[in-house]
Amino acid sequence: MTRGARWSGEWGRPAEVTPTESAPVDVDVLVPTVGRTAELAATLAGLAAQTEVAFRLVLSDQSETGDVAERPAVAAMVRVLEAQGRPVTLLTHPERRGLAEHRQFLLDHAHADAVLFLDDDVWLEPGSVQRMLDALRSLDTGFVGSAVQGLSYLQDRRPHETEPFTLWDGPVVPEVVRRGTPGFDRWSLHNAANLVHVAAELDVEPGGWLPYRVAWVGACAMYDRAALEAVGGFRFWESLPTGHAGEDVVAQWLVMERFGGVGIVPSGAVHLEAPTTVTDRSVDAPDVVFAHETHDAHEHQHQHQHQHEHEHEHR
């Protein structure tokens, strides 16, 4: 594997090894983007602070002009990553066929054993990627998520929403989560700044982490690539209309039931709380993909309809 980031004292020296798209790294960071500049630049700045891990950035732009990487703030952060010795792959993917298809497009360009799907409006605390990678490896699980937190809600405590919080006790094992199952009620953990408040009550030393049970983790999730591909990745996109949301829920539920999945606390992921660029959420992907399944708790489905959309609205 390549080493972590070169520090600024080395930026002016020729690189010992020129970063290439196929260079071996620990993590491929997959970032889909459309219509954002400032938020994307902040996201890339957060990645530049992940100095311990060898990673490659794969950025896919769906804007009509396809020039997001040329905009000054974004271009500057790309140059920082390259100066650090990071391989950077810049892609354009102008045809809009939905969120799931775009994620599959990114996954098709991944080579590393671990892939981090990171949305273009998330800032990561230094050390976050290392903690996620450490958890993924040591827990031997299918995915590890760092839930994004809206710090504008730092004074907004919601004990009724953090009540489902449960640490993993013992090895992480597969579990089935669907609407109407007890695990689905954990969706509220990731509203607002709930996980910040949970973390404040735990005795976790700086740089440490604890695994907890999740319903899913949006916007910042690291997968074991082999596990994600074993369940088909995001190829279910072909069954969905372009206007959909919840594609990450589907992928994680599929991975969880075969390989397990967790969140880690504290989370160093901060939601930038910008307006969504996904305005058409008329179809909820889990409702389509899992429509053939039946559960004893069908009567709860309407009550919980589109709860993960509400999660984004309350950040």
C-alpha cells in the first residue's frame, strides 16, 4: 500500500512514486456531485485532512457543464490532494439516471478493498477515515458508517430520538432490518445532532470509537467492496425510476443481512446543511426493491413512510 499524505515540506519535491489511477491504496473515496462548488470544496478539504490513510479520490460530476473540478475552490483542493501524493480520478457522468445508478457508476471505477461513499456536502474531522477503516477491518463487517450531524442543532437535545441507541456487545453478526422491524426505529438516531449528544455521554478516548446498531447510515459509509459487490452493489438501479431516494438504505440492508453493518461513535462527519440537490424523491427505493417481501408488521409501513427523507429535512 502507499503511505498517507506527504506533508507540506515535501510538496515541492518530485514524488518518489507518481500517483496513478491504479496505484494500490487502502480506500477508494467515491464522491458523486452535481451543482455544488462551495460544499464540494469543503468536502475535499476534509479529505485532505485525512493524513494517515492511503486513499484515492474518485469524483464523478453530473453537472451539465461537467466543469466542477475546474472551479477555483474545488481545483485548489484537488491540487492539495495531488500534492499530498493522492491519486485523483476525475469523471463526468452527465446522463442523469438516478442516485443508485450514479453510485454504481462510481463503484465500477473502484479497485481498493474498502470503498467510502461520501456525499458532496460532508466535512470529515481529521482521523475519521482511519477510524472507519480500523473498525471495518477489526470488526470484519460489511460496512461501517459515520452518521452526518447538523451542528446547528447542537443545543437541540432529543432524548426520545436517541432512546434506541444500542452498542454492539460482542461480534457483529448479520441482521435483517426492514420497515416494521425493531431495527428500523433506530433511524431517529441520526437526526439533527443526536449522535453528538450520545457521544458526549460515552467515555471514549480521543481517536477511539465504539460500534452501535443502526437502521442505515446515509452520506458517509465505508463498505468492504467484496461484500457490497456480493449483494449486487447498486445494480438494482435498473428497477427504479430516475426520481428516487433511499438507494443507500437498500444497499446497506442487503449487506447487513449477509455480512452485518455498524455505525461508529463518536462520528467525525458534519453535514453542511445545504439545500438538497435531489428534488425528486417521489419513489422510495426500499419500497420498490423489497416490494416482494412480506412482514408481520405491515401495519406500521404507512406510519414510517419516507422517514429517511425526514431525517435529511431535520438536519
